[in-house]
Amino acid sequence: MSVVVVSNRIARAKTDEPATGGLAAALLPMVKQSGATWVGTNVLAADAAQGRECFAEVEPLGNGALATIDLPTRPYRNYYEGFANSALWPALHSRPDLIQVTAEEYASYREVNACMARGLLRFSDPQTVYWVQDYHFLTLGAELRQLRVERPIGFFLHTPWAERGTMLAVPHHADLVQAMLAYDLVGFQTEEDQRNFEDYLQVELGLNVVNGTVASDWGVTRLGTFPIGIDFDEFAARATRAVTRPEIARLRASLQGAKLVLGVDRLDYSKGLANRMQAFDRMLAIEPSLKRNVSFLQIAVPTRGGIRAYRQLKSELAALVGEVNGRHGDVDWSPIRYLNRGAGRVLSGGAGRPGHAVARRNEPGRQGVRGGAEPVRSGRAGAVCVRRRGQAARRRAARQPA
């Protein structure tokens, strides 16, 4: 059996640096060790795309391989910044108020899924099993079936699946869900997500779900819950190596004995970044004695800058940091340190090592793979990294004001 993993983008491992994003952290070790082929997109300029039909390029990765399928720029932008991240992403994270999408963007979403299906035929053989990742490719299974691919095709959603009333706000929602039933297996992060999906099938499509299986025009689809997390041993080993680096020493020296609260996230409205900063502001107001004794370092990695909601969030967070620092800071101390760039080696884990308790509430609220890890004590140096389980974090977030 040969496994072909499909996602919007692929990741390349870097020595002593963490993989960027939950999906990459989960898939890279599997591909390197299992011999799977990981296929993603490669965006071409308009002139370079002419005459090229979803060509795939392949390179080795451990025992496996990485491959990219070429896509023209305009349809890709409409698919990625448009329908995928301006309709599906906000809906899946229970923010239907942020949906802004056009008919052209939906058409591009379907076009990119169809193009990926044609490109994937290069990897099809009698032993191939396809494993499709995330909301970018809800309709890819249906496109593969239309190309007469009969091999098993699985799908895993790395985000939540919102309740039925929220998903009704997505244009063409019924067509998308019906297409998802072309997959043999549809996997979710939590039981809540699976229940929400089953509720949609029963109420909106009139389908019966029996013991986690549903029959449709595509055949029988099995539904399941499969929590996913990071490789803790690898993370701890990287942290041990990182603690000796000069940048970690500079960070510790700058704290002057104070505790450090550390957040590392993409700059996204689903992460609760503003709530986190407001909570830190509230803490200092209630307990002034904590000033200078605790600092908050938030790394917010820029993403999706072409989407208005993300540009607005960036401005709002910058203003909020200024307000909190102006209210509680002094000429030689700022309560919040805020960086708009990647964490890189500095925060490979070493920032939370000797003597500092680091509460990492990574991507709270309605999150999938990004919020679903176990609590872990990171070994000899005694730093404690706390990652809240996805379902518990969701319940807490649901009680908070938006």
C-alpha cells in the first residue's frame, strides 16, 4: 500500500526548528518515517501557468517524498484568500459574521479542487490510498471519483465543524457536504465536531447516520473522531538544544528574574489574542503587585494579509498592546512584548526552560489540531507547557463574550 497525503501546502523540515503550523507538525514525522508521498500546491505566475496542466514535481523527504502540483495565480487566490479563508474558515470557527465571498471565488474553489484531482492521477496505482487534509479540499474526493478513482480516499478536518445553523451561512453548503460523502472516511478532531456534522446530514440532507456510517449516492461513508497532537519527545529534545542559544540567554537576562507568560500563534481572529491581552491587562489592574514580576511575550505570526479581517485584527492588536503598556508600563518596563514575525529558533521551546512556568494557551477557542494536545512537562529543566484540550477550551470560549 502507498499512502498519498494531500494538503494545500507542504512543509519542509528545518534542522532544530519546529514545524510551522499544527498540520505540518503532525504530518512531517509521518511522511519521513512511513514512506508516504505528501502532495501540495505550487502557485505559478499567469504567464508560467499557460500550457501547464497541473504538473507535479517530486523531491525526497526521508523515506517519503514531497510533491507539488502547479496552479495559476488568479484561481488560487480566489480559492485560498476567497472561498477557503473568507467563507469556510470563519464559518468553521463560528464567525459567520466575517463571511465575505463571491460566486467567482466559489467557482475557483471548485476549479482548484478539480485541478488537484487531475494532478493526483500521477500518483494513482492499484495500491494507492489517498489521505486528504482540511477544509481546502472538501470536494476533492468527489473530483477524484469523477475521474474514476476507485481506491480508498480518506479526509481529515483539522478545524472544528461548526453547528448546523452556522454552516447554513456558507454559500453552496449543501453541495459541499454532499461532495464530502464521496470520501470513504471523514475524520474530525472531537466528538462535538462529528455530532455537528451528523446533525447537518440528518436535518439538511435527510440522511440517516447509523453507528457512525452514512449511505449516499456516492456509497457508504464512515465518520470518526481522531484527536491528533504533536511529537512531545521531539519537542522536548529541541527545547533542550535551544536553551543554550545566545538569544535565549538574552531573553532570560532581559526578564531580570520575572516570570514569563508566552504565547505563540498565527495572527488570526480564532486564536483569542485580544482576549488574552485583555485578561493580562485585567490581572495587572486587580493585582498591581504582579507588575515587573510577570511579563507577557506574544508572538503573532502574520498570515493571510490579503484578507481584510486579518488586516483589521493586526491594527486592533497593535492598538491594544499600546493601551495596556501605556496603562501599566514604565520607562524601563513594558508588561506586553509583542512581535509580528515567526518564532524561529528563539521559541523552539528554549524560552520556557529553566525556572519559568510557561502557560501556552495556543490557539484557544474553537480549534482543531491546534488546540488538542496533552498537558506535558518538558523534562529535566522543569518548564511546564500547558496545552488545553480542544473540547474544554471550546466550552470555556463559548462562555466568553465575542
